Amino acid sequence: MKAPVPHRLLGALTLAGALLVTGCTTVVRDPVALPAPDAPADTRTGAPQRPGAADPQNALGQRSPDGGYWPASVQLGEHPELGPVVLDGQGFTLYRFDQDSAAPPRSNCTEQCLTAWLPVLVNEKVSFKDLDPARLGAVPRSDGTRQVTVGGRPVYRFVDDRVPGQAAGQGADGLWFVVAPDGDKAAAPVGQKPESSPR
């Protein structure tokens, strides 16, 4: 008689089936930040509307009820100041939130938080490139989707990153940091003095 397969292991096996390892690394060159267009104001509140017509968030395709998106891929990148980082398939920087839990994995970014930090979601079409499968996972969200985790940490994209490779969310509120391939906070390689990221 075969032993039952734990539910958590089944989820990991499902995710593992979606992993695709290739032999290339995306190198993020020092991007030139494009000027953000003035967002039209909401006539009721006077607050800028986000995203605007020229906003890169408009190219994310189908969105979940929580505002998450399914990237074509999640992949290893190299940031000139932070070293190895995790990117989405468009080359945009991904982040981790210090108020999330890694053990067990759990997202605590809800409601207003989700207007700025978009959950990176996984399904059978999302591929993973040059990342250690043992560090990858997925955590259920309240809207029924599953969010990518790296080292147990749910990952997000920041709406104010305007161009691939930008890291405008690094250190935001002292809680948001670019995620490294092991799930830790990305940091300048030892011996390299960090410079300010393009904002």
C-alpha cells in the first residue's frame, strides 16, 4: 500500500512541473529612468490616478482580484549595484516584504498595500529561469490565486518602477527590499560600495 502524498508536497510537485531551467542570465544594465507622465487626477479626490495610460503596468495582461499578475517568467538577473536579483519576464525588479512570513510562507500585503505592490502569481504557463528550484514555491492568496515565493518569501512588483532594472522600491518604508535568488535581501557584493539606484 502506498503512503499518502502530503498536500504540501503535491503543491511543490505541481510547481516543480512548471519550472524551466535555461542556461542564460539576464543582465540588468544601468537603466535610464524615463520621465513619468503626469497622471490625470481623479475628479472626486484630486489624487493622481494610477496606472496612467502610458504606465508599464498596463502591459501586465490578465490581473487577479487582488491586482496580481502572471508574468511569462521569473528569472535570475544581475543588478549593477545589488548583485544577483530576481526579475519578471519583462526585466522588472521583484521585491520581498519584511512583514510577510517565510515559515510558513504567508503574504501580509492586503487592501491598500496592493495598490503599490503587485503579487507575482504562478500557474502552469509561468516559467522559471536560472533559479534554484529548491528555493521556489507558491503560497495561496485570499482571492484563490497562488503567489510565487523565493526562499519562502512572497514576491511582488512595484508600480513605481518605470523601466526594467529600476529599483525605486528598495528600502521603501524600511520594509520593502529587492529579493535575492535565495529569498534574502539583495545587497551589494562584498567589497563593492553600493551606489544609489535609479529612482
